[in-house]
Amino acid sequence: MLSGEVKERIKELERKRDELLDELKELDKKRKAGEISEEEYKERRHTIERDLVEIMDRLAQMKFISSGM
């Protein structure tokens, strides 16, 4: 990957990370408001957290790659 491509990929991953964090906040609000069941909350939170871990791993890899360029 070229340096510009790596930097763009990092920006994409950071945007996705931020979107997922916003989703978690919104999910917590819905739970507190009683808009979703506890079971749905746990399932959706687990999915979002799993996606976040994947994004953070990719982000760490891309930052490592970009530091060597």
C-alpha cells in the first residue's frame, strides 16, 4: 500500500470507529428510555463491541504500517 492509501484507510477506519462509538451511545440512551429490551440491548451491544475490536485492530495495523513508511 502506498503512503497516501494507508493514510486514507486510517481516516476511514477512524470514521467507522467514531460511528460505532456513537451507536453505542445511542443504544445506551434507548436502553435507559426503555425503548429496547435488555436482550436486544445485549445482542446489539455485543455486535457493536465486536466490530469496534476489529476496527481498532485494523487501525493499529495501519498505523504501524504508516510509521514504517
